[in-house]
Amino acid sequence: MIGVIAVLKIKDGTAAEFEAIFSELSEKVRANEAGNKLYQLTKSRTEPNTYKVLELYADAEALATHGQTEYFKDLGRKMGAVMDGRPAVEVLDSVG
């Protein structure tokens, strides 16, 4: 398994728009990516305008497939309009 934590900071006043775009993306991921085991948006309790996406993939191929889908690219562009900078992404290897 491969884990990913993506930290996304958004512009003030754009939470509803961001969450709607992400909701559409997560629906498509769950419906089309058998190798994706978890794709969950969470919101920080301590950092304003900060979201963290918790992701889990069966293998490196599943992770690569995710980033190459047209819906990921299209919705990523839409998300870009409300983001406050580039996401910080950490890839993790499963242990045990």
C-alpha cells in the first residue's frame, strides 16, 4: 500500500466552492479507481483555510493512474482558482 497526505490551503471565503469541487472529484475517484482504497478530505481544526486529503492506494500503478485521469486534471484546474498556493504532498510507504 502507498499512502498520500496532501495539504491544501485555500483562499478566504472559498470553502464552499472548494468543498463542492473536491466532492465531485472524490465521487469520480471512488467510482473509477479500483486501486484507490481511501480518498478522504479533512479540514484542520487548528489551521484556518487548511484541508488535508488522506489517500491510500493498492500500489504505485494505482497512484500513477490517479494523477493521469482526465477528471483529476480538469477538477484540479478548477481547484486551482480557489487555492492559496501549491499543495504540499507527502507520499508514504505502508509498513507491516
